[in-house]
Amino acid sequence: MLRRTKIVATLGPATDDPKMLDKIIEAGVDVVRINFSHGTAEEHMERAERVRNRARAHGRQVGVLADLQGPKIRIEKFKTTKVILDEGQAFVLDAQLGKEDGDKERVGISYKQLPEDVKRGDTLLLDDGRIVLWVDNVVGQEVHTRVVVGGELSNRKGINRQGGGLSAPALTDKDREDIRTAAKMEADYLAVSFPRSAEDINEARALLTAAGGDSYIVAKIERSEALECIDEIILASNAIMIARGDLGVEIGDAALPPAQKKLIKRARELNRVCITATQMMESMIENPIPTRAEVFDVANAVLDGTDAVMLSAETAAGKYPHKAIEAMDRVCREAERQHLAMTSDHRIHSTFGRMDEAIAMATMYTANHLNVKAIAALTESGSTPLWMSRISSGIPIYAMTRHVHTRRKVTLYRGVEPVSFESDTVDHAQINREAIDELLRRGAVREGDLVIITKGDLIGQMGGTNALKIVKVGELV
């Protein structure tokens, strides 16, 4: 059985070994994430090329997601690397302090506008909420705080304001340069960090287009403000990533689970892709098996309908990158066997604005009620299989296309398998036979199985899907 939920794995030092890269491809990674927060443009380009070369050697298609760093809202460094903050003590965040001059009383900050963004009574959360500071007052470039929750604080930890409201722009000068790198490497997806509105996504897309790129845009939902205009952000994007680290800090841990469920549901309703990320199997950075809580976390995201689940440090810097992917693979497969993951009333009462969209919806309704074994979607842009993948189903969708960029993009669509397919005929009966032959070659179907084929009257035309044909393998004419 093909796994329907896609696995995104972050590349890093732990995957640079060619043998380990082969192992994660063999384990079933669908998309690799290249984190632009670390490394040089040359290193990013080399990693993307290595992945594509090894994927081709394994006969697989693996997508590439380039993840922009976004604004760095962090403390700077301590003279002693780390300090212990005591509950009730005074502590100053000083925008004018040297980068390595921090001590137990004060520390520098990378985000120099912080004193302008906060006021007395605000709560600041450091190191993913492990340290909690109450803002007493702001004096010039110094934010004077009182420690509410203390503990160990080390260099370069992140700063969040509870409830959001920091005015740092989503795109920095570094991001603008990295967008050019993403275009050069022909990244399939470009993730924008900390967007506050659709305008941030539109700006990133314009910069990408100007650089000659055609990546799909992923909006990372990390700010509480993003939830206030979430439909606009989703519609401006091709996909969203639920980045549960910063988002959970800003809205509170108890509010995060319902927010995740709503975001997955809304992305699917608006025909966009959804990635669920952060700490999904974090214990596997050090251990060869996940915790039971992590297993439940991944399974629940699958049952909620997420397109993809993502590994971060587990694969980038962990001891067992391939085992983390294998664990995620088996959890996804078992969750997908449940009835909840194979039924859907998505858009059952909606009208459709396009003919190819209507064909996609009709295909899934028919397939789910007719014991169809596979769907062969002959596609140019990948739009038809995307719409199909919004419907929960256990039936594999094969996106059959001649375009390598389309095959790479569908690697993130739930339940969609990319297939290299090109026919030199315009005879529809012959094309149907060739599509079925490809499914037979892959072992996806056998004699007597029902298959649905979708395609357009005008072969090779974008957005031209207007036909649905039900065939029985072995009886095709």
C-alpha cells in the first residue's frame, strides 16, 4: 500500500554522508527541507543537487523545499555562554550592549526595535517559553524586566511576545538574497517565515518571479497575527506549514492543538497543501524509537488530514535520520488504514468554478463508491491531482506528466504519486492503453481492476482536463 501522507525531512550534517542520504531516500522521504538559517548558498545548492542525483539513482522523485530564515528575534551571547536566571530578579534586554557582553543582569538583542514594540505589562517568552519575563518598563534602548519563570538561559535563544505584536518584517535583506538562491537551485517550494499578512506572501512571490523562479510558496504560520487573517494568507500561498514552535509560544500551548486542527481543515477547504511541523519525533534526535506521545501526535495529524508531516533536527542533526523516517512512515500507514482517514464530505454541497475542478471532484466521488483501485490523472500543471487529493480516500492517485517540475511539486500532495509519462500520440485510446500499461508495470493494478483515467481533449494543454473514463484492466479498447 502506498503511503498517502508525505514526509518532509530536513537536511543537515547528519544527512551529508552519501550513505545516510541513500538511506533516507530508501526509507521514503518525499520532500527535503533545506534550512537557510544555517550554511552558505553554495552548500544549499550542493545539497539540493546531491538529493536530486541520488533520488534519480533510486528511481524516485524527491521535492526540494527551501526554508527562509526570516527575522532573527533573539538574544545575543553571554560572556560565560549561559547564565541562571532566578525568579523575581531584574533582567535587562539591552539593544546597545555588545554581542558577546551578556551576563546575569543583562544581555544584548539582535532585534534592535524591541524597545519600540513592547511596554510595561507585556510578557516576553525566551527559549520557546522556558524563560518568562514581565516587562517592568522601557528606558531608551533598554527593556527592563522581572523574571517570572527562571532557569538556564544560553546564547542566541529566541524572543517572543505573548500574543504577538512584534513589528519585524517577514522578509529581511538576507531572505531577499536567499530567494535568488532558491530560484537558482530551482527549489520546488519556498517557505516564508513569520508572515503577518497576505502582502508578505505576495512580496516573496514577486521577488521570486523577478529572480526567475517558479517555486510554490509555503506560508509558515508562526505569528498569532497570522491567525487573524488566515484565509487571506492561505489563499495567497500554495501551501501552509504549521510551525508549532513559535506559534505555540505566542498563542499558548493549550491553544495550539485546536489551532492545528482548524488550520489543517481550512487549508484543505481552500484547496491548499498543509505541512504539520515541529517536535513531531524530537526524542529521536537521541533515541532509535519515538515516544508513544510522538506516535499519537503524528497519527492525529494524519487523521486530521494533513498532507505532510515534517522532521527537523531529527534528520538534520540526529543520530538516526533514516530510523526517524521509517518510524514516521509506519505510523502514517497505520493511521491511514482507519476509516476516518478514507472518508470525506469535502465540498459535497459546493459548486465548482472550473471544468477540470469538477472532473477532479467527480472522479473522487466515483472512485470512493465504485471499488476503483487506482486513478491515472494525466496532467500538465498538477492542478487536477491537487483537487483530487483534497478528498480523503484510500485510492492512490498517479499524477502522470511529462514535466519534471510538476512531478516534483506533487511530491507534497497527500495521496499523489508522481509518474513520468509522455506519449507521442494524440490518439486517446492509445494514450489510455499506455497509461494502464504504466500502472501494470508498477504493480499498481492487475487484470480485472477498475481504473479511472482523467485527461483533456487537447493533449498538452494546461487546465484542459475535461474527461473522466472508467476502464477495466484487460478490457480497454
